[in-house]
Amino acid sequence: MRRVALAALAVVVLMLSACGTGAGTGSTWMLTAAIPGDPVSLDWGLNTDALTIDIGQNIFEPLFSPDRHWRPRPMLAAGSTGYTLSKDRTVYTIPIRRDVTFSNGKHLTADDVVASLKRWFAVSGQAAPIAKALKGITATGTYTVQVRFDSPRRSFIPNLASLVQPCIILPAEIAKAAGKRPLTDAQVVGTGPYRLKDFVHGQYVDLTRFTGYRSRTENWGGAAGRKVARIPDLRFRVVTDSTVRMNGLSTGQWQYAEALDNDSYDLVANNTELTALSESSSLIEYLLINSGAGPFRDVRARRALNLVIDKEAAARATLGPPKLWRPLTAQIAFPDNKPMYSTAGMNVFRDHDPAQARKLFAAAGITGGKPVRILTTHTYPAFYQLAVVVQSELESIGIPAKLDVYDFPTMISKLSSDPGSWDLSMTAFAGEIMDPTQVLFLTPTWPGGFKSKAIDAAIEQYQAAGSDTAAKKAVDRIQGLVWTEVPDIGIGKKVSLAGITHQVKNYQNFIGQGFWNAYLTAN
């Protein structure tokens, strides 16, 4: 999910170089990353925007984080596993590390974790699937927290480790004061390797090394384990035009550029001073459906929509060169994610039958007249291109469609705050989920109002699973129901293309811009 907007900013942006002096691991350089939009909020525990995730992960830490193989590992939780589980699998006891301080100087204790967990259960879509089973959260010691459920919750630890709306640990007073509201800039206080220095909204976010940071020592990779802030300062510069981001990367104005056009892959790869990066997890591009209001409340209309869309054509128009997204798949997880990948419903995904789609639309009472409203943005070019493809496919069978185009923050706001204003939109979800509750469009807080007793029952089957075999059976059931009830429509693998200069060494290309352990050289 990345942005493009006003080329008029190019002149200003090109005047702003973010280099210092010096080189090597003891460098006094500032690393500048060109990002495609304003993150608006740095509240990683609440905001699902990719920009918030990219920047926030440098500032905050959860109790658990995924390693390079997407296994949950303890971060602020102590020990090698980070928890113990009662025999009936309903009570989690989590020891807390004793060597951790927040960037405001406060020492981390169990009280901070309890307050942060309570806020997480109130605001996070990741917490929603297990919130109803929660019996209590208590500090049973200065450095021990106990979380009790009334039934087994297999997804609890993976939920805590999610990169989308994780349980970021805040000072207790901040967690309580923020409540369900987004953190203010003054409340952005974490335990991560960097701290917030300055946030000029719409222009840049500056982070500086947190000298009081205490790292784990394990080499787990991913978002877990050892983290060292070898680069003293990071600047995330808002550069809304993708061409300007590419040009600035090529000229060395910044050392990292995010959300480059996928068609620029060869341009980056063939530059001897640059490295093309595609996030190792990648994403799945989705067409969002408003099934809570409007014409797509009827499942027949959603099935018709799936039939009218030529997934191959949509992928070619939106996902860049085929080598980035083939083989085409839009299941809830990628094939290499064996515990979560299922082929159930694959035949439905592959279906493309406009004539049958017209019949199903007619059966649902949609034969023309009022246009289908497609909410989209130019901030992410692929999203706009997908909107154009869907508009064309609908109009080809006599269904009028209208594009409503906004900047990305406005689009996101309208999805939630004005659900009656749109019928379709688009986004991308991670294909390397750790459990099915991390499929955001299946959570009750996701925009679109989708509800399914059958899918809820299948997720409950997963939560209660006492073995990997039982869990996989539940995953197969969930995947099959996704293509039966069509809450949203997956298009295919969306690679988020970025570029980095050879000045940046030891950068781990995992999710977004976690710049810990990387360093800068003179060339």
C-alpha cells in the first residue's frame, strides 16, 4: 500500500537533502527514507495504515513479534518462549523483562503491560476475535502478567505478535489517557531502538536513537530478536510523487524510497548503485466490498462481482510485471505459509463468467440505474488502476459505476466513518498471516460490515483446536467459506517495491522500514 499525489511538491522536495557527514557504523549521517504520504498518526496499535506500521515499529515494541519465519518470539516478554499456559489452555502467564525502560525514562513493569493490554482489547481488530472470551488481565507480580480466558484461544500469542494493530506496550498513564483515541504525538512513547524527535505533519517524521534502549540478544531476524540503532537519526520524508521518489533515489538525495511503481523494477534493478527490494512477505491485493449497506448486502451480488472480474487482467493492470506476482493466487495466505494456506475455493477464485454475472446481478435486483460507487485514491496508483478495471468490467455488462477519488487518509476515513457513501474500495492484506483471525476483513471492526455466523463458527473451531491437524482443518473450512460468502475479493500477489542505495548496509528487507541493525557508508 503506497502513495502518489501532487507533483507540485516536487520542487520543494528536491531542495531538501537529508545527509550529514561521516560514514561507517559510527556514522553521524541521517538516513532519509522517501515515503509516499503522511502517516497522520504513529499509533501502531490502532492505525492500520502501512506508513504507521513502517515508522512505528522503530519506536514501539510488543510483548511478542514475528521472526524471519513468522513464528511469534518474545520481545518484551521474558524468557525463550515468553509465556506458560495452563493445562486447560485458558490461562496465559507472561513474565516481563526487567531491564527495559521507555523513551521517557520510565522503567517498564507489569502495570504498564496490563494497561496496554486493556487498551489493545478495546481498540485492536486483532484482539476482537478473542475479546469476548476474556475473563481478566491482572499483574500477579511486579514483572508478571496473567491473562485469563473462559475457553482456549489458540490465536492469542500470534495476535499479540501481529504487525497490524499489535499490542504496543505504553506507559500505563499514557495507555489509560489515550483509551480508544489515537495517540497524540506527545504520547508516542515506546521501548524501541528509536524515539520520536519531530513530526511535521505532511512533511517529515524524524526519529533519533534511543540511548536507553535495551535489546534482546537472539538473532531471530524478522521483527524479533537483536536490534541495534547503528544509524543515529532517521528521517521519513513525505514525497507524494512516485517519479520524484525514484529520481531522488537515483541521485542520492535519499537512501531509501518506498512504493515505487512496480513498472520501475528493471530501472532500479539495472542501476549499479541501487538495490530493488520487494518485501519478503508481500501483500495480497483486495477489492473491498461493502456488504453492510448498498447493493452488495446480497451475497448473489458479491458472487456476481467475483464472476465479472477477470483476475488475470486486473493483475496485469495493477500489480506490475508478471514476474512479481505469478503464479496468480488470492487465497488468504501464500502457498509458502503452510499452516495457513488452503486451496479450498480456488476454483471460485478462478471463475470468470460475465454472462453468468449479469444473471446473478439481475437476481439480486441490480440491473442498472443507480451507479455502483467505487471509493479509490491516486495515492496508491495500483488502487486507482484496479478501480478503473472494475468500473470497466461492470459497465461491460450494463452495470453503471462511478469513481469517487480522494487522497488516501480521506479514503480510509470514509471507509469507516461514512459507510453509506461507498459500495466498493480496495486495499492490500498481508499474505503471511500467523492465524486466521489476522485476516482483517473477517474481524468485526473492519469496514464493510461483513458478518457470517458460519465463518465465526469456523474461527471458533480454530481457537479450540488442540493440535496442528485440527487447526488446519479449521483453516480449510474458513478458506472455503470466504469464496462461498465473498466478504471481499482477492486479486493476486501485490509486491511492494522499494529501492535502496548501496550506502545502506545490513538492511533486512522484511516488512516496511525497520532500520535497526543497518548502517551507512560513504559509498
